[in-house]
Amino acid sequence: MRVRPRSIRSRDTVIAAVIAALVFGATAAGADVAVRTTVRAELLRQTQADARRISGGLRDGTLPTPIPDTRGDIVLQVVEPGGRVRNANTSATDRPPVSTLWPSSHMRVRDYTECRGSWPDRDCSVVEAIRVSTAPDSPVVYAAKPLPAHLHNGLLEAVLVLGVLALAALAARITWCVVGRTLGPVEAIRAQLAEISATDLSRRVPQPPGEDEISQLARTANATLDRLEKAVARQRQFASDASHELRTPIAGLRANLEDAAMHPDDNDLRAVVASALRDTDRLESIVTDLLLLARIGTGGTVAHETVDLGALAAAELRRRTSAHEIVTGFADGVTVSAVRMQLVRLLGNLLDNAERYADSTVRVEVARAGPWALLTVADDGPGIPPADRERVFERFTRLDTARSRGAGGAGLGLAIAREIAHAHGGTLTIAATGTGAHLTLRLPATA
């Protein structure tokens, strides 16, 4: 069973420590080999120079006795067959031969390292042995120089291992600090998300500056919280609206039915059924409008299409019958990218509102103003006071004048129209005019 650290910080630290140990270990091994090779080559160069000088002096008979010292720590000996030291320098006088290796006549020069004793008291030397001639009784010249103690007692390797461990620990420490600093904002985001509950979606996660992945994560989390807060607000608004608006027609319908059930002989059954059907139609209309409000702008995958606003308005006017004069003015080629059925509902609500309060004339116009497509629906009715021109877009809002429940409507038509406009990236406003209500839809126009 594999065991791995649970946190990203721990995993990254372990990985960094292992990689650092491997890299520094390979570097240390290379350094060990390089140091040994370099030191041995230098010592061998010194022993070769002295050994060949002595061999030459022995051949031409100019070698003095004892052999003069050239370096204080080098051992120079001339050894005859049988192991007797015939001549030596001062540091090698009265010492046994430095080596038992005897070069053959076919390989007169030998370079090697010879060690004596056991660890940790072992001594090692770089030796060059030269057979003076090929004669059977030829002496052998030995030149030996001791290796530094740290190269044969393990001290160099111990120092390198400690260095590798120290560097790996340093790399792990740096990784721990860097990853901790990097993941600090992530922990802050996690802690903030853990504290956010369904009852308080107004809080947002801290957003660090910059354009790195953590900043993008924070922005995405905040955008998701924005959408979630709006969705929950819509759900709560739907519940509030439904409980507020459906209570009255349901109570009236229940009262009529209970009265008819308790006093069947005192009620006209046809009138009771007709009243119940009217209340049922009203309930159905309110529920349909509330469901539409709950769906608009929730990010559903509703396909958009290119819609000609003038053709859409003309088709809607042909479909309707009106008791008022309809004045139109449609510019050609004013198109928008939208959900056609939602625009039909928006236009229908505006026309219903205009016809409900118009005295004699309803005017419908389609035009283009720069990058915007404009749809205006106006009536010549009592108009809307300036103080109420935003309030009429609130749900279930009815003004105290002619625009009241007695004039019909549940107070959702303009609210639905504005929600549709906002869902399409546009606006729905009431123009400041002297007479009548002038509602203008502004949507981004397509090419």
C-alpha cells in the first residue's frame, strides 16, 4: 500500500528533497571521482619525475648514496632482487621495501596505488616502480608518495554525504516556504468558501492581484458565487411572490366553492362555476408568469437566433385585435440576436400595457441608433408619474390611479419585459414625455 502525503505542500516538499538529493548526490559522486583522479595524477607526476631521475642516475653510475631528498614526504628506494634495499633517501633509510611488486622485464615501469594496514589506520601511497634493465639481477627503483588521509579513510565521502543532505534539506525548506506562500491564497479561498452558507451568499473569496492561476480561480469562484446568489435570490423571490399573490385568488376561489357546497340551493351553479373558472384562469396566468420570471436569465441553453424587430412587431400586430388605432413606423433591417419567443412575450406585454391604458391610439416604432436596436411602444393614456417610472417594473406593482387591479393585470407584465431585456443585454425604460407612457426597448443590434 502506497503512502503519500495528503497535502500538496508536503508532496512538493518531498519531491523536491528527493530530486535535490539525487542531483546533489550525482554531483558529489562526480566531485569525489574528480578529486581522487586529480590528486592521484599530481602525486603520480611527482613520483614519476623522481623515479626516472634515480633510474637514469643508477644506469650511468652518477647516483649518490644516500639518495638526496627532493621532497620531504616522498620515499625513494633502490631494491635488489631478494628484497634488499641497496640505496634510499633519508626518509626511507632502514625501512623495508615500500612495495613487494616486482616489475617484469617485459613491463619495466609500473604505476599503482598500494595500501597497508586496516581502516582507519590504513596508509596508502602512489607508487612508481621502474626496473632499471632487463637483466635478471636488475634492481628496481621505487618512488612512493603518500595519499592525503581524507582520500583513503572515508573523510571525503563523509563530507560530501553531509553536504548532499544539507543541500537537500535546504531545498526542502525553500520548497516548503515557497509552496506555502503560493498556496496561502488558496487556503484563504478554501476557508472563506467553508464559511459561506446558503443563508449568506453575499460574501466573496479574497482575490489576489495578478493574472496567475490562483487569481483566475478566485475570480471564477466569485463569479460562481454571484450566479449562485442570483439563483437563490430568484428562488426566494419566486417563493415570496407566489405566496403573496396566489393567496388572495386561492382564498376567493375556496370561499366561493365552500359557500356553494354549504348552500347549494341558494347559489347559481353556473355563476359559481364561471367565477371559479375566472379565478382558475387568473391563477394559471400568475403561475405562468412567475415560472417565466424564474427561468429568464438563469443561464439556460436557449438557442439565440437573428430576429428582425420590424417583422416581429408587424406579425404580432397582425395577430392581435385592438379597439385602438395602431400607428406603426418600422425601419428596415433592424435585427438582434435573441430568443424569438421571449421577444414575442416582451412585445405582447408592452402592447397589453399600452392597450389597457390608451385613450385612442397606440404607437409602435422600430428604429436603429448606432449599435442599438430600438423598439418603442407608446400610448396616449394618463401616463406614468416620474416618481413611479422605475417602480412600475417591480413585481406586483400597481399604481393608485387608473393603473390598478381594477384595470386588469397581476402587475407582472412590465417586470417580465424588463427581465427579458436584461437577459438579452439590453434595457427597458420609460421616456420622460408629457402625455401617455412611452416604453423603449434597447437591444444590441446585429450587423
